[in-house]
Amino acid sequence: MKAIRITQNGGPDVLRYEDVPTPEPGPGQARVKLEASGVNFIDIYYREGLYPASLPMILGNEGGGVVEAVGPEVSEVRVGDRVAFTNIPGAYAEYVIAPAARLVPVPAGVEMQQAVAVMLQGMTAHYLTHSTFPLHQGDTALVHAAAGGVGLLLVQMAKLLGARVIGTTSTEEKAQLARDAGADDIILYTQEDFADAVKRLTNGRGVDVVYDSVGQTTFDKSLDCLRPRGYMVIFGQSSGPVHPIDVQILNAQGSLFLTRPTLAHYIATRDELMERATAVFTMLLNGKLRARIGATYPLAQAAEAQRALAGRQTTGKVLLLP
């Protein structure tokens, strides 16, 4: 089969489109013939070595397709099932071996590309808005990168829960996408200081929660955007990791809360995985959630896809098609 592998860490040029043996499923495993794979910042972190991993490795941890073979002791899926997954390594390929218990059946009526588009990013938006800081009617949230893959889904879910959403984007084109998703106010951070704008938009009160996937370049000013006892939720670091902080800052800024969640801890069991995925798929099916696929690339062009994502040239979800 064809796959994208790295044998060393570095820039996009270390990605290699290679022939590798087609894997066979073992006990509790299934082999999935992939129809689409998600491109995410975590893939870039592994490529760069920011997240350590044994090399060589096949990149990617999100995808979907059809179960082609199952090993012994598998009861969760059958050959021919349409499934999607996240947090399973090796998705930049034509086939992937997955623990059957981590595969989610794709409901009839949901196209495979749409299913893949919401596995990591849709469930991330769900846990952020429903679990990490559960939004309620009247809450105000600041969403950084509001036109990104998670951002557009997060804006929609926040509005479904009755929150006011202030989003940040870099361009007017992206601002319009965020508005179309339901954002109440948009701050073009390339044209004005977002912390000053938030204070103006909230009459000096600040927001209840900041959902921040950017990290290094937004962290300090995001703290300034919070009301006393507000929540700073860092769930990504597209601009780089946040610097170490003196926790006394949280006291000085108003007894703030700070958390760095990750999806794996919110889908730790199969029951929770299925509950969260079902909730997201249901939103898709009833038309309350729209997943924007911003770009698709052939598997062989994974380097170009990662360059576009890292360069913030994309909106919505980026997919690789084997």
C-alpha cells in the first residue's frame, strides 16, 4: 500500500510517499480501507518532533473508510461497515489497522468526508463547549481562529447552547465564514488589538471563557480578556507552545482558571467515544451543524496540505484522499 512516512523530524520535505506492506489485523483489530484522512496540527507536531515518537512512522491519526478485514475477538464492527476514527496512528495511508473498539460507525446519511471532518475537530468542539467549560444561555465566549476547522464547529455549537460568541480571524474573508457560522462579533486581529476590542464589546466586563488553539502569540492578552473567575482553555498551539507562567498571574488577573485539555481524555472509554460521536453526528443529520471542508489533497501531496495548514491558508477541514 501507499503511505506517507517520516524517518526523521523536520519540515514538510521529510514526508515520503512510499510503498509499505499492507498490514494484517490481529486480535481485537480491524483493517480499514481509507476513503479520507484528516490533516491536523498534531500531525505537524509529530513531524517536527515537538511530540516525540518512534521513527520511522506513518503520520496521521484521523480518517474513515470501510472495514475490509477483522481479526479474532472483534465484536464491535463487521466487514463492510462504514467507520470513522480519531486518535489512531497511521492514517496517512491507503489502509490502517485500528482497535475495533475505537472505530465509530458512520450513520446512513452522513457522507464519509463529512464524518472524517468532525471526528477530531467536531468532538473537540463538543467537549470544549459541553464538558471543559459547559456553555449556557447568556455566557460570552472568545473563540480564537474562529474560521479554522475547530473554530467554525465551536462557534456553531456555542450558539446552539445560547452563548454569545466573539471570534478572532486574520482576514475579512475568514471573518465572513465565522459570521455565517453564527459568530455575533468578529475581531480582525491583524487590524486591532483583540484584548482592547473584547473589553469594548463587553463594556469592560470581559468574557466568561476563552477557547484558544493558537497558544504562544495569544495567551497573555487572552488572560486580559477574561472576567474575574473566567476560564482560559488552551487546546492547541498553532503559533507555538505557551511559555511557562507564574501561577500568581491567575490570582492577580481575577482568580482565573487555566486548563490545557486534550480530546483523548474526553473519549477515554468506548461509551464516552460513542456518546460524543453520536451527539456530533446527530447535529449533522438534523442540520444544526455544518462541517466545512476547506481543501482536499491527494495522499501524495501531504506536504502541500501541511504547508497550507501551517501557513493559515486554509479554512475549515483539510483532507487527504488516498
